[in-house]
Amino acid sequence: MKLQNILILLLATASINFPVLANTSKWQAIFDGKTLDGWTAKFAGYPLGENYKNTFRVQDGYLTTNYDQYEKFNFEFGHLFYKTPYSHYKLRATYRFLQQQLPGYRNAWKNNGFMIHAQPPESMELKQRFPTSIEVQLLGANADTEQRSTANMCSPGAHIYMQNKLITKHCINSNSKTYRGTQWVDVEIEVRGNQQIKHYVNGQLVMEYSRPVLDEKSQSLAQYYKGTEMKSGYIAIQAENSTIQFKSIELQVLED
């Protein structure tokens, strides 16, 4: 086989296994401000693709979690998955929390998040509440005396390393300020495979860690990660009983 034909074959194979945006040097919107095109919902207890009670919707140009069709929250945790898995990238968004909160689960008050390196949505069990992933946890606050960081790290089905130490604690708080009321907040996540992950809030570095790995209960997912190291995966947005709006969501693919 000629060298030219070998190169063409290799490039075709790479495009199947490692999807990238057309121009890796530019930010590109993955939320168009009008529709949920490119995103798929998965709610605990419901099949993939069912947007339970129209929870995820575009409202006034914002990607919103809205609970106006619920009477009570019965642990129907939801996630909205973007269509493409990524490994090396930056993700940035502008968000705010609104006041709406359902009875039944106060733990998720003004609580949302981006799931990164998430398992494929089709691999989730029907009643599974959270995908195995690393969560960039977004939190809001109200009272003047309450201190509550945002862009924290939670690890459903996973562990991470910080300063070369294995961290098995489920959630670790960032060093961010407290953001109250309905103010808009900018968050940016820099993901470099399993080498390094950084969280920024309003341009300030607030958390850094590395080497996400599957925990002891998630080993069956190694077939999707090609091992226990979580080097890539899907991006998803939570629906956890709090009303949040995203003004913009953009992604920039980085070189490996």
C-alpha cells in the first residue's frame, strides 16, 4: 500500500475515534440560545431521551432547568448530555440561580453542576441517579452571613488526585468567593485528559487536581474508558431540583 493511502486510512480512523470541532483554535457555542439541539436528557427512572416534565428547556434565550410542571421532587435526578465526548478542552459558561425550589429535597438547594469525563449516557442504568463522572459543582447562596463556594469538585463513581495524593472524599470545596442572589457568574473548566483539571470562577483559579480514576464500584465501566483512568468522556448538565439558567455555554478543543 502506498504511503499516501496509509495516511488517508489513518486519518479516517482517527476521525471516527476522536471527534473534534472544525477549528480547534476557536471557542464555539455548544448551546445555540434557541434549542436543545445536540443535547440528550437522561432522568433516573426514565429512558434515555425522555425530557421528564420538560425540565430542561430554552426559556428567554437561556438553557434553563424549570420545575413548574412538578408538584414534588421524588429524586428524579436528570442530566443533559452533549452529543460528543472530549478529552482535552476548555468549557466555559455564564450561569445564575433563580429562587424556585421544590419541596422534598433540600440538599440540592441552589445546586447544579457540569459533569465532565462522564460515562456514555446509553450505558447508564434505568434508575441510576448520577453518571460516573467528575462534577464541577455549582452552588449559590442567599443570606448575607452564608459562605458557600462554587465550582467545587464532586466525584460520583470516581476518585481524583490532589498534590499526588489519592482523594476518596466525595466532594471538595474550591477556594471561590460566595455568589449570592440571582447574579450572573462565569465559570471555566480546563480539562487536559487525566493529566490536569482546573476550575476558574470569574477569571480566578479556584481548584486544581489530576488523575481521575474509576472507583471500586465502577470497574465495569473500564470498557468505555479503555482502563480505569478517566482520560475522556461526555459533558452533561445536572437537573437536581434547583432552577438555574445558562446564558452561554462554549467549548474550545485543545491539542493533546
